[in-house]
Amino acid sequence: MAAVHLDHLAGRRVFSERGRSIGYIEEIIAEQDGGDLVVIEFHVGIFAAFERLSASTIGTALLDVFGLRRREGLYRIPWDKLDISDPERPRLLCPDEELAALKARPEGK
């Protein structure tokens, strides 16, 4: 398996199987697995950037003011549904129709 540096993926536009842009990689989620960090999902879309803001009190207030905490426009793409073999052009490995299923889960679920 080829190594891919995460800093080469952050901010990259993600394309669907059909070549349609679905958003940018805004966040890469990893979990500790022994002594390693393992990527479990990528957060893609305009509101993924706002999700990062929600970690602060000011960010949460801004999201509430603009009604953005619904997290629409944010896709949570599992690691195995994103082809990152070309880090400059990551590509979704499932049909566009499955994007709705990759939407962010509601808060607390």
C-alpha cells in the first residue's frame, strides 16, 4: 500500500464517480489503534468547515445564529468509500445516489 500524507488531502476537492464535485475534504477523522492512528472517515462539504468552528463557544454561537448546526451539506465518508490513490483528485467509490446515506448523523446519535 502506498503512503499518502494527510496534509496532501486536506482541502482537496472530492469528486463523485461521475466526476461531479461534492465538496472539499475539511476534516479527517482518526482513532487510536494501539500505537497507530487509523483514519475512519473524511468530512466533506461546505459545512464541514463550520463543524470545526463548533468546538469553540464563538463557533457554536455563529452556527446557531446562521442556523448551520443542522449540519446539512456535510458528508461523512467512511475511509473505504474514498479513493485517495491520487491525493490531488480524491474520488468517491460509491454512486452519487448513496451520498444522502453519507450525510452527517444528527447531533447525539
